[in-house]
Amino acid sequence: MADLLGSKKLILVVDDDEALCQMMALALRTAGFDTITAYDGPSALALYRAKHPNLVVLDFAMPDMNGYEVAAEIRRHEGDNKKTLILFVTAYAQATLVAMDFNISSDGFITKPVLPSELLRHVRELLRD
């Protein structure tokens, strides 16, 4: 969706389940957002640094480098100027407990299975579109 300057919001979608990642990206593109995708933490961080997305839709449980580690690296990179929104996607039913356990600096959670309508509702709320 376009902001006040007319540019579209860029969303980085990260999930090691490639089919789910593509489904979420398609739902977001259909709604008018620009998307880029990554299937692992290191690729997500490389895209984050290169493209500076407005929002990262981030799977919490990924092999090798999990979503918590990706989010922590994003926050470290931003320092005190937190500006990238992070929406975790998790299979954990108690997402708020996950947040309390890890003291995650995120902007929201959505649980799997992901419904496109629920994803769009959360994204629009975060981006205020």
C-alpha cells in the first residue's frame, strides 16, 4: 500500500516452509504490498540489509538461525532507532508466552495455520493502511 509519499510498503516474508512463504507473499502482493522472500535466517538478514523493508513477517521456528535470532540481529543493526516492524509467525499456540520467555522486541504475533485474511489484518494494523 502506498504511504504519504506514494511509495509502496515493502514487506520481507521469511519462512523455511517455502510453500507457506510464497502463499503469504502472494496474499500481500494481491493486497497491494511489495514483497521479497527468504527461506532462512541468513538470507533474511542479507535482504533486510540490502532492501530495508518496512515490515518483516518472520517465522519464529526455523532451523539453524531461528526467528528470535533474526529479530535480535535486526534490532542490533537498528540500534536505538527501531523502525522496522516485526510480525512473528509461530506454530506455538501461546505466542504471548513465547514473547515473555524470550523478551522479544517484536510488534505482533500471528499463529499458524496462517489465514490470508488474518495476515492482512495484522499487517494493515501495523502499517496503519
